[in-house]
Amino acid sequence: MVSYKRLNPEDVRFSSAVFSEEPRPTVQEEVPAPEPEETSLLPRRRSCSVTTGLLVIGCLLLLLCGGWLLGTVFWLHRPSNQQPHKPPSPAPAQTPDSEAKTGLNDTAAAARREACSLIPEAWRFDCYPERGVVVTRELCEARNCCFIPASSPSSSATRPSGRNGIPWCFYPPDFASYSLVSINDTSLGQKGTLVREVKTYYPADILTLEVEIRHETDTRLHVRITDPSNSRFEVPISVPTATKRAQSPDYVVEISKQPFGLIVKRSSTGAVLLNTTVAPLFYADQFLQFSTSLPSQFIYGLGEHRSTFLHDVHWNTLTLWARDVPPMEQTNLYGAHPFYLAAEDGGNAHGFFLLNSNAMDVILQPAPALTWRTIGGILDFYVFLGPDPGSVIQQYMEVIGYPAMPIYWALGYHLCRWGYNSSDSTWEIVKSMRNYGIPQDVQWNDIDYMDQCMDFTLDSKFATLPDMVKDLHAHDQRYVMMLDPGILSTQPKGSYWPYDEGLKRDIFIKDAEGKTLIGRVWPGLTAYPDFSDDATHEWWYDNLQKFHEKVPFDGLWIDMNEPSNFLDGSTNGCPSNSLENPPYTPGILGGLLRAKTVCATAQQKLSIHYNIHSLYGLMEAKASASALKRLMAKRPFVISRSTFPSQGMYSGHWLGDNRSQWKDLYTSIAGILTFNLLGIPLVGADVCGFSEEPQEELCVRWTQLGAFYPFTRNHNAIDMKHQDPTAFSPLARTAMKQALLLRYSLFPVLYTLFHHAHVHGHTVARPIMFEFPKDVRTYGIDKQFLWGKSLLVTPVLDPGVDYVDGYFPEGLWYDYYTGDSVRSKGEDLRLHAPLDKINLHLREGSVIPTQAPNLTLWVSSGQPLHLVSALSDEGSASGDLYWDDGESIDTYETNQYSYIIFSVAQNAMTSEVLHSNVEATYITVETASFYGVKQKPSRVLVNSQDAAFTYRANQVLTVADLGLNLSQNFTISWM
């Protein structure tokens, strides 16, 4: 029996998980018994009697501490020309001799506490991050850390899960860290040796490290901190290899030797982008941690989480570890993306990418500062200098890989549900959509098409599915099916080829004993393919090929690939060791690495699951895209639930199992904007919501917003009412149809944006702040967004209203539908928004190509073009169009494309064909409209020939019946 002493309120704090809102474990969940808390791995100080000698030593120490205190107070209060976010400078690190001394008297201890109290609350870095522990003064000081109960309500023990609050136990200025003992120049930068003299309170410290600083490009700095004695797991994604040092870098790197730290500044402004001296560096076998100051509180990225687009830096912990869970706040979700974008003063921005796939916490605090805390791998990170937000993302894409160019029909309207129950009922929905004239390019099926939820099988109720797919193809439509990774293991031998062949080829994940690991998902007891093994990719292709002969599907929806498991670990549990129960576990839902997934100790070809769990979706997407290319010799279409950096090269993503609620409608915008930052622009949310009964008004508004998701799919859950457009009243159905026709008319714009994403790393759905980085009011906007740089989308996100408030950055904007102009000084405007309208505005200076929409993109993409120009006050505008056959692989790389730019200046539009291909010869330019023509022309010329025109009072000039071949240069002028 353990006895507990009575604790005073000021001597105790609770870690966040004590009052966590996470659900309690079910009876099947394995909950490890708590182990006795070790007070410290450092030597404890012994009490000593006071002697004359010690009094002398105490006085000397008092003088030293007093001098240090006076210096610190002077530092805190002096005027500074340093960056304003710089915290109090750390004092020299401990030495072995000072650590071994045990004679600190009460006066010295008081001086130390006084030094601790001088650290501002916002700059306190958590020394006791473990969850579920009552952190007392004794436990904290045993770690040689400061203990001060914080005064702010945000430090309350009842704070929400995921929010640390102000740490009561935090690092003192003199906490031991690494020292730089040597450094040498290299062809790319510097390489040095780091040494830690004093062990930390985590086991298996790596006391000697190697740091390599690579000046790879003028806008990219690469730093690696590794163990020179032992190889450690590194994320196996391809990154560029620099061969020579940057000649004129936009950054300056300063190195602190003791304690070791890096300070990275922007050369042009002196802004500090990275400062790792603010807290000690940890590098133990299963605990790696470093912190940095931030130049502002404007931080974006760090997926996947349900949150606002702009992250809250007030004691906010974001955990990265792929997890199957319906999107909810303060929870690790399906993907892991350790990248952030940070805004700076004056409109500049930079990015930071930690190339690490282990479970981790990212802690934001209001200093502002950020802490990376991971439990494996190495510290391998990049700093991207931008200087504007869009350039940061381009530089990030250069490292992780540019997103794939989607096949054209990927940008059409997709329809799905769980619970069609038969191929005939699925087919009836397709026919109904056609009868109502509602655009649809792709029909999907959820898991109910399978026989007993088994991959690569067909339920008897879906016997007519092959005929339905043939009918889809006959109408220029496509079919996508779902696949889960779990393969049923209990069928009689010889009756289920995927499992039998998988065993034969030895492609399944194994448990710690080398046996096939068995979990449980929809079909029952399942084995998990090891997609880190090339042999598994071949097995996957063979299965797809065999099934494609029965059902000629066109794309894949890969779900449950975190990987998900209805058990914790396996049917046989998991071993009890430091991999399953590491010294520190990040804030994972369920509290265990194995919670609703496979054991961390599971064995895969590449590594143990502990290291590559969050890579599972990426590796499955890579296998799927490769297989589809081989099967169809066209661009592959794959939508994945779990994602990791570089996945945009292989798949798109949907935001998971949302709900039919207005809040979910709103949060979807932050989701699509974030994934555009993360290099996966083909992203959308389930239109109308997945779970809960759909509401008609909500579904109309969601279809309007969804028409501007880069990827738009309507999907809902089993036993819910139908929510496709044909299921609602005539008024609602018509409004949805109009929204989808609008999307189809803008296909040339969207397709061109994806080209720029693929070739240049641009965003498709774009935050307004990307185009207006000097307007701080745009930094938190996530109720509006842009398509590219030109088209502003302002959706209705609230019930029962016929208006919407939107922010218009300074400049001239035009109502897309009418051409009416809106001049803004940078202000909020109230817009009329009846149920059948979503507000769109064109930014001055833009030209966009549109087409007459039709029921499929195959048909509408062949229609003549209508060019819409939004003129600036000076009468200028520009735009472009990328065009190819829509489906061949690598058309840009093999020069099988057309690229045309449109320019307007001095009362004339010119088109210039920069690259030509036969596809453009099939397209004509039929009409052109010019918004903002200040005076009615007396004459309009097309290629020097007079042409008829109309001019409206709102300054819109339209020229029709042009019949111009897109592949030839032309001029339209007026006078």
C-alpha cells in the first residue's frame, strides 16, 4: 500500500490528461498499470550541517548568484535593439563538478528560486510534460527544474485536453544542455560535435552528437543532428541533394557553443526565424526535444488537426500520430505533417519542416515559441526563407515533392454513400442525376459492395456492378471503389486468394515474435499488408488486376490506413517494453501508441511500426498509384484518409468522417487551406456531412461551398437519409445544380491552377493572406478563400440568413456574375446571399477562362471558351490557360500540352501561345467580357476586323461570336 502525504495547493499541479476529455478505455483496451514514478535519474542532493567552511562557500555562492541576478535584472529592464521575442539569456550550463556538489545552502536555493521567478510565464518551457502525473515541487526539483505555481487561469488543472497551460515545472536558465566542442567547414556549410556532460532524466541519453549545417540554396537551410556512433531511423522519402553551398543566402546562421544552439536570421531584416537557445536540447534514444522562439503568433500548418486555419499559440499542444477518429478538436487525426508556416512583421514569412515520422507533440506557447518533442528518429529539419507565404510553400514542395497533376475527371462532382445496399440502387441514383440534368463525373461505392467487407470481392447484391460501370463509361463517367488495408485471415485455406497469396509471399506485418499480426476491422480478424515492402506492392497490383477484370474501376479510395484497428495492438496483445510504453508518450488519443492500431513493436520490412506508423497511408498510396498507372496507363486517381509529407505526389485526401452540422461546414475551409499548404491540393470534405441526418438548407450551402473545394464529393453514412441533390425539394435541387454547373464552367481555371501546383508548387485553394501578406487583417481569415490569386469565394456558413459578411482587401473587386465593381479600403462588406447564390468576386488585374458547363467534364471541356477580364484602374489584366488531353501521364514533362497567356493593356487584349499542342486546336474562344471599361467604345476590332459588341451601364464590355482558334494568337481592341 502506497501512502501519500497531504499536499498544499501551491505545491501541486495536475498534468493535462488527469482531467482529459478523451473517452475512457473500453474493456478490450489494454491499460498498463502505472509504474512507480522515479523522482529523478540525477543524483539527489543530501542535507549537510552548517560549518564555518560551508559558510564561506555559501557566501561566495551568494555573491556569484547575486551578481548573476543583477545582470539578469539589468538585461530584462534595459532598452534592447535585439528582437523583442528574445527571452532571458541562459546562464552557463552545469558542469559535472557543480552537479556533484551537494552543499547548496538555503540562501543559494533562494537565489535560484529568485532566478526562476524572473523567467516570464510565457517563456517557461515545460520540464515535466508527462501526462497523468501530479507534479509536486519535490518531483520537479528532482529534475533540477524551477517550480512556481502559475497565476494565470490558463494553468488550471481543469484545462482542456491538449492544452498544457503555463508550466509549473520549467527549465531554469542554467539547465544542462549540449556544448559545441568542435566545428569545421564543409563544402555545404559546417559540421560539428556536440557533447553533453550531464545526463537528463530520460534513459539512454546520447551524449555525443554530430550536427551538420547545410546552406543548400539561398532560401533553404538544412540542419541534421545525428548520433555518430549508431545509425537511427530516418524517414525514407526522397529529398534533394545539394552539391554546393549557397552563394548569396537570404539567412545568417549564428551558433551558440555553450549551451549549443542555432540562431537563424533573415539577412534583409534581421528578423530571428529560429532560436534554439531558448530551452535545452534533449537527445535520448526515445526522447528528442528542442525549442525555438517564433517571430510572431501567426502559425499555420502542423496537420492533421481540426482547428482554425491560424493556430492558437496560447499553450496549445498538437500531437502528430496517425489515428482513426472522427474529426474533433485537440486530437491527433488521420495524418501527420510536421511543417509550419510562420508570418513575420512586414509581410514576410518563413517555413520550418522537421523530417521525422515518430509520434510527437508540437507545443505552442505565447512567448511566442514552439517546442518539438518526438520519441524517435533523428533531428533533421529545414528552414525555408520565402520571403512571401507562397514562396515558402514552393520551397517546401521542392523538398517533399510536387503534387501530381490530377486526371481531368478528378475535378468533377463525385457522389458516394455508405449504404446504397445494391448496385441497382446505386445505378438508380446515377440515372436520376442524369434525368435532372445535374452534373456528375464519378460514382463511388463504400464497403457495402464487398462480400462480408472483404477486399477484392463482390457481394451478391452488387452482381450488376460490372454492367453499371460499363454504363458509366458509356456516358463519359467514372467509377471509384473503396479498399481497406485489412485482409480477412479466417477464410478456409484456398478460398480467399488475397490472404493465401499474401501468406505465400510473406507480405503481412508481423508481431514481435515474427508471426503474422492479427487485428480486427470490418471483415473480422485481419492481417495487414506491409506496404514498406516492394513485394507487397506487387501483391497489391496483382489483386487489383484480377479484380479489374471483373469490375473495370477507374480509381481507388483507400480508407482505414492509419492503419486502423478495432483492437489495441493485436489479438495477442503487445509486449510490455519501452517501445510499447516509452519513457514519454505524446498526447495520443487513447494514451497508448497501440491505441486502435497495431503494436508499436510490430515488424515491417523497413523498420518497426514504432518508427513508420504514420507512413502507412503514404506507402499504401504510393503502391496504389503505381498499380493504377500500370493497369490503365493514365494518371492515377487515389484518395487517401491517412497522409504524410510527399503524399501529394500519389494521392489526394478527404477530411474524414465529419458531421452534418454547420460547424463542420465552417471548419472544412481551414482543412482545405491547410492541406494546400501541406502539398496535397486535391482535398475536400464530405459535402453535406458524413454522419447525422442531412438538413436541406445546410446541404444547399455545403454544395455551394463544396463546388469550390479542389476535390468535391458528397458522401454520407449508413442508415442516414439520402443527401444527393435529387433527394431534396425542387428549390434546393435547383440551387445545388446551379452550384455544380458553376464549378464545371470554371474547369479551365481549376485545371490551370492544378498545373501550377504540379509544376511550381502553388496552392489551388489559397488563403487570402497569401495574396495580401502585408494586410494583417487577412491572417486569421478562414471563412473565405481564393482560387489562385483571382477568384474570391465568400460562402454562407450560418443557417437562416440571406446575407454574408466578407472581408475585401484593399483594391478593386468585381462581382463575378454581373461585373459590378466594389472598391474596398480593406474592409468588411455585407453581401446579398439568397439560398441559390454563393458570392464570387474577381480581383482587379485578372483574366480567367470559362466554358459552357455540361453534365460531365468530358463534354464541357470541349466547349468554346468565354474569357472574363477584370481590369485594374489602369485598364490592365492578365491570366493564363494550361490545356492537354486531361489524362495522359507526364504531359507537361513530355511537352504534350498547350499554354496560353492573356494580357490586357491600353484597351487591347492579346493572346500569346507560348506552347502549342493539338488539343488546343479543338477549342475556340467564343466570347470575351471586360469588367471595368470606363467609357463606352465607339469601335471594337478583332484581329483588326470590326466586331459587334455590347456595353452595359456598369462598365462591362462584351464581344461575342468570336470563333477564334485557341491555338493561334489573337487581338481584341477597342477605341
